Amino acid sequence: MKQSEQGPDGERAGWLPIREVARLTGVNPVTLRAWERRYGLVVPRRTAKGHRLYDQDQVQRIHDILTWLNRGAAVSQVKGLLDAPQPTATDEHSPWSGLRDTQLAAVAKLAERSLDESLNDAMALYPPRTLCEHLLLPLLDALERRWQGQYGAQLERVFFYSWLRSKFGARLYHHNRQQPGAPLLLVNLSERPMEPGLWLSAWLISSVDCPVEVLDWPVPLGELRLAQERIAPRAVLLYSSQALELGLLRQLPRAVEQSPVPVVLGGAAARIHGSELGDIESLELADDPLQAFALLDRHGLFQRHAGPAP
């Protein structure tokens, strides 16, 4: 390597010292060292003098670690969550990348009309599952990274979640009026109202002419049985993008065992608590809305109509 490509103490172009990584990520050097020593989460290169150097992939990994910690995962769980097989990332040079950037810019400006029009254009060209996989789920991931420690993050979050709920809520309302039969019940188990994964799941399920009932405010798990008695759903999807509160986690096995219909737990909670809940035979786990849809579909709950979509 040319001398010009090296900095003091052997620092190389493109490699960042720990002080710069701390500034970029908001994670102090003491914590970064602890993550390395105790959990092997991010292992930097060392200079001849032992100074730590990080590349851009490691900076991104730190942001991914923060995303899981913000979801309520314990730091001891994060390495397993990060190293598990992940869906193929959207090519940054694909058309989806440009559309996602347009929507990110609209959220940053709180521009509802621009956000709405860009999704309307995409919905006219692509089916819901394609849009969910290539646009909306990557958009949610990008927003979670953007909102880490940023001033105005809560404002943007409330704006986007409110828009998403309004956008899909209106469609589901009109769709349900045209669909007979028992609905599929979707219940928010997180502490966050307007759970976005819940609404994406509801939209996917409605796309195959299945009526849905969405309870998007946190519901006590002890009242799930009451909801089933009154609504008589064909199945139940519980959803949370955060770790479950301990009391809720303890109640879940009994609530699921009492259910007369299939129950799926979707969202980050399914991955965070997978080892604790994997032995419950009557509970199926799904990382995201697409997996939840696939699991429910395997139960034969969706009746598709022949012929092209209108």
C-alpha cells in the first residue's frame, strides 16, 4: 500500500478510528469495546500500536445492533439475530431504490401528498406482496436506521405510522364490506400503537379477499379469548416489532393453547423470543408480514378467485 493511503499509526483510507465511529453512531467507545470483548458483535482491525479501526460495513453493523436493541432485544441475543440468514437486500441500483429514496425524502419533509402519490403509482403496477418485499419492508428498515438518535425522529415516526394506518385502514374498511365470512383477527401485542407490521399484514391478507379485523391498540392478552368469542375469527395473527413485556410473555402459552383457531406471532418479537416460544406446538412464528402471510396461507385460510385481478 502506498504511504499516501496510510494515516498516523497505520490508519488506512476508508478505515475509521473508534472516536470517529462513536461520533457517527452515538455509541461511546467504552460500549464499543465491551461489545467486542464480551459478545464479539463488532471486531475491528488493529493497527501496529493496537488502535481499533472500523470499516463502513462495521459501522452499518453497529446501526443494525442499535435497531435490535431499540426493539427490546438483550445485547446477548443480538449476535444471533444479526448472523441469522437474512432476506436478500434490495439492489441499491434497482428501480426500487429510487422509489424508496423518494419515500424517505417525503417522510423527512412530512410530505403526505408526495408519499401517497408515490405509493399509489407503485400499487398500480405491482401486486401487494411484491411491494411489501421490495419497497415497504426495506423502507421501514431504512426509517428505523434513520430514526436512531435523530432530532425529529418521533415526529417523523408518528407522521409515517399515522399515514400508513390511514392509507391501509381506509382500503380495508371498504374491502371488508364486500367480503363475507369469518375475518382473520390481527392483534397488536407491542407497546406501540399503530404497529406498521400489523397494517402491512392486514393489507396482504385482504389482497386475497379475506376479511380482516384489526385491533391496533395494545390489547391485554387475557382478553384474547373474549375477542375470539365475539369475533369468531378464522385465525389470529399477533404482531409486535418489539420484545414482549415479561408478563405478556408468560401469559402467551396459555392464551395460545386455549385458541380454537391457528395462531401466529409475527414481527421482531418472534425472532427475539424464538428460543422461548419455539416449544409451543400451537404457536407459529413469523419474522415479518410476508412470512406471516405464508404461514396462514398454508392453513388454507385464503380462498383465491380464478381469473385476473380487477
